[in-house]
Amino acid sequence: MEVVKAASPALQNLLSRYSDALLAQVLQSVACNALHSVKQRCARWMLMTLDRVDGGAVPLTQEHLAEMLGTHRVTVATTLHDLEEAGLIRRQRRRLAVLDRLGLEMTACECYAAVRTHFRALLPPTAVQAKGRRQGELMRRSAFRTEMVHTRYKPSTPSTVWCRGLLGWFGRDYPL
């Protein structure tokens, strides 16, 4: 692997950017687990998983989600029930269907947006990924800006400023 990296500066650059993005995500998750509610973390985890699978459903059991969130399955069941009552998701056997992604993004803590922005800055989507998601992304962005103006937007608290600081600290400039 080292020989290949040495022979290809482009590959070395890509791996370095990926390592930076992954480390920032891990550190942000640690801070998030310490500072945010189970409901916010659950929404963040579902969104992160949804970003990595095709379609609008997350193949996930309540037990697995409880393990990922570091909580009891009963707590996850209650949280998912609340999200379902709000019309954000629909629980199905071994999967969770996201009905309102924007609402789920508003429920999640700001850690999701911070990690996503940092990841995309370091590793922009490929042309194939960008083509398939461009229209939906533009619609989500404009809807998110509109939503921020309304009452659901909360200004930064000291804990969220600290969380954002982690990504700023790890953000390095890489030639793309």
C-alpha cells in the first residue's frame, strides 16, 4: 500500500483527505454522544445511514440502532415512536422509511450538518452521485433555508459551538 501511495500523489492526497474526514466524523460523534439527546442522535444516525444507502429507507433494526446509540432498545423504541408520530419516519420490519427528510434534519442536532459539510468539502461527490442527487439537494437546501427563518431554528448554544470547533480544528486545506 505504501508503494502505491508513494507512486501516486493523487491517491495519497485522496487517502489523506478521507482520513481527515473520518477522524473529524469520529470526534464529532464522541462530542455529540456526550452533549445531545437520544432523539437528536437517532435522527443524526438515521440521516448518516440514509446518505450511504440507495432509496428512502434505512435497513436497520431497533436493536442495532440501540447499540449504535449506546442506549437501551426500549429507549430507541420510544424515540422511534415519537419520530413516527411526528410524521418523520415509518417503522417497518427490519427497516425505517424516512417520510420527511427535512423534518428529520431539523430534529437532528447540528452535528449532522457539520460533519456532512466537512466531508463534502474534503471529498466532493463523484459526477455520477452528483447527477443523481443534484435536484433533490437543491430542493432540500432551499427548503432548509426557508425553515431556518421560522421558529424551529435554534441559535447556537455553548455546546454546539464547541462541537463545531472540533471540525474547524481538523479542517485542513487540501488541493482538490
